Amino acid sequence: MNILFIMFDQLRFDYLSCSGHPHLETPHIDRLAAQGVRFTQAYVQSPICGAARMSCYTGRYASSHGAQWNGSPLRVGEWTMGDHLRQAGMACWLIGKTHMNADVEGMARLGLAPDSVIGARQAECGFDVWIRDDGLWAEGPDGFYDTKRSPYNAYLKSKGYAGTNPWHDFANAGLDGVDMASGWFMANAGKPANIAEDDSETPWLTSRTIDFIEQASAPWCAHVSYIKPHWPYIVPAPYHDMYGPEHVLPAVKDPRERVDPHPVYGAFMGNAIGQAFSREEVRAAAIPAYMGLIKQCDDQMGRLFAYLEDTGRMQDTMIVITSDHGDYLGDHWLGEKDLFHDPSVKVPMIICDPRPEADGTRGTTVDALVENIDLLPTFVEAAGGTVADHILEGRSLTPWLHGQKPQTWREYAISEYDYSATPMAVKLGIAPRDARLFMVADGRWKFMHAEGGLPPMLFDLEQDPQEFNDLGRSPDHQAIRDRMYDRLGQWGRRMSQRVTRSDAQIEAGRGASRRKGILLGLYEESDTDPELAAKYVGPAPR
């Protein structure tokens, strides 16, 4: 079996028609859900691109792998998806974005040449690379945001698009007469991007995916990682005007949220993005473009799935669709992601398993608490491997796919956010090592702990599903907060760093030292098995 692991960037869990959006029509993703299982309570392990992806690729929590911010290197030696799957006999390829930075200093310290096979894999998050494009080729007075070579820019230049950065000038900008209408300015979101739709980012990556599959030898895992519907919020025709302000859902926000808010929450509401998305004209401009980007993504899924069906690959390929995090879009007076409300930390997750064992669950939903770190152990099992549960902190979803409810399952989901690199930490006067947030969500309650002496946040999801009423300082809810702190402490005591020896290896090694002559605690030779003492008794050598 092959695995097609598709990740969209910044796709909200509720912006698909199969998850209930009243205006967006996503028939191709919906059809995949009808052929597989849709997990309705899927959480990412950090609501920021780099940390969320590193958790997904390692199967470990952010505080375990340590790469907690965009640009933070994933340390050399960390086991990743490619390492686990190759050990199980499955190739593992990247097509698109990872947002991973190499531990260059660590590689140099260990003498790993970046042009060697192992060095290249260490530098590319463990993947073999078919094509990597992290998709943010922004440029300012200090140069490019991403200084690596852009294969997408190279493609556009080969198609005749002018300038040094056609990613921005064409794919992410429209026209205002003869002037550029940059997608960075949300007032331009309703204009069509100045590019042929076939040449825009999402179709381009779909084409590269088909190129890969056409030449691939099974078994393979292909991580197809789209940059969209991530901002800039601009999309080519015909998607630019498929939706309008009349399709923009009312913001999920309440004036009570702005009254004495939690300090971290208040700081994020006050940043430029939060202030922008608190304005209805901004939402009316940006959200239709966001919806158009999603519609384009779904159409490309139709193209990709048709290819798989025509080539017979649909019958031997597990297909997974998820996202690295969501997008507030003005909900809770916020834009972007960052905090732990559902629009940010909850993501779509659909798995279509072609094996006959999954026939009984097709078209069903699972409401159990799952985490994106559960995907990697699921893939290892699908590849026929043994899950290294002393390394992987997620749990395989295979039982849910095959209609076998596990005897035990997690009681709560965890997410973490290190905001030390943000201006909000500076505004609050929080030291970098204290600028950390932790979420514990059990389906009924959602709790947030903030380091640095700040109070917690708490929401009753049964009575307050829209997460308006923060009970973090309510005297009537101390027992609930205590319970959630107990859970956070239980999670904090997890066995997360003993990754070089499995339980089976430890058990097999018990007593081995006695058979190699380490005989502690003995008074005389008769106190132990004669075989163990044989080297230490008898005539002395002469």
C-alpha cells in the first residue's frame, strides 16, 4: 500500500461542506470523506506552522522535539517520518512545503555533509525531496524572507512571467489599472491574481504530484504539502469572485471577550492582525478570497483523485487530508492563528484506507479526541512496521479506521505555543523562557495554562461552545482548574526523552550484566548460580 499524505496550510476545520459550511462546496474532499473516516475532534500540537509540522513529522509533542517556532531548527538526530517509514520498507518523499530549518550547526559538529544522502535527509526533515517549495517568497528592504531557491519562481520564469519575484508580482498580486495590486494588502483580495489559473501555486503542485506518482515504485509515502489557502488572500480567476460578502459568516465574537481579557489574549487582540480582522470591511474582503482558495484546492483534489482512479492507484493508496492549523478570520477578535480557540487549533482530518478491513467505516465520523501526531504511527502500521512507541508519542488511528474502538484512548488532547518570538511577549514583559502556553482539552472543558505567573483560561464547551466566557479566574470553577492542572502535570511527566532504547530492549537486557560477570551483593560463591560464578572460582592461575 502507498500513502498520499496531503496537508493544506491554514485550512480551518469548518471550511468544508462535509463539515457543515453553508456556502462552500467541496465535493471532491467530501467524496473522500464518504469513502473514508472523518475525525471531528482533531487537534494540532501547536497553532503555528513550523512547530505544528515538526510535531506531525516526528510524531512527538513540541516540547519533545524542541522546534517550537518558525525557523527553529529541528535538531540533528530527531527521528522523523522518513526514518520510521524507511525502517518499515517504505520510501518517504516530500512534494511541497515543510517549513523546517536544518540544524546546520549540529550537522557541522557531527561532520554530516549536506550533499550526502544522510546529510540531505537531515536537512530536509527526513524526507527525500521530489520538490520543496515553502511558498513564502516575500521580499522587503532587508531581502527575501526565505533565501532558499524557489522552484515555483523558477517555473514561473520558464513560463515567461517577468521580474525577479513572480511569486509575488503575478501569483500573489492583481492589477489596478497598470499598477500592481499586492495581495499583502487585503483591500485587493477581490481582484484576480495576475496569473493564468493553471500556473498558480495549487495546480502547479498538483502537477508535480502527478509527475511523482507516474514514476514512483511502490511502496511509497508522498507528503503533498500545499501552501494554500494560506495568505496572501488573493486567488486567480475564476475563483476570485465565486464568493462575496454575502457568503461571509458572522464573526464568532462577543463584546464580553474584550472586558478584562486574559493578558496574553488581550495582547493578541491588540496586535495589527487582530485589529485588522476586527473590522468588517477586512473580513468582507479577505474571507471570500480565502473561500476561493479553498475551492481551488478542492478542484485540484478532483483532478488528483481522477488521476489516481484512472491509473488504478486509488485501490492501493491510503489518502489523508489535514492541515497544520486553522485561521481565526476575525473570530474572537483575532486574525491568523496562535491561540487555542477551535478556529485556530482544530483541523480537518480525513483518512481513506483502501484495505477491506476499512469497508465497514466508510462515510463515518469519529468524535474521539485525536492529535496530528497520531498520523505517523498510523502510517507505520500501514507500512507493515512496528510502532516505536518509546519515540512516537501519538497513537495509531488504525483501530478507528477498521471499526475497532480501542479499549483505552486519550482522555484529553494537548497543544503548546511558544510565543517568545512575538511582539506580544515584549509588550507583556514576559521573559522568553516564560512565554509559553499549554492547552488541555477533554471535550467538555478547554483549559489554557500560561507560564510567567499569569492566570489560566478555562471554557465550558458544553455550556459555552463558542468559547466566549473565560472561567479561568472564576471562584466557582477551582475544582475544574485543579483537575486540568493534574492532567497537565500527568502529561508533563510523560516518558518523552528515553528514545534510544525501547521497552522490549530494556526488558531483554535485564540481568544481562550478571551473565557478564557483574556479581554484586554476594557474600560467598554459594549465593549464586554456579554457572555465573564459574570464572571466579577454582585454582588461581600460576
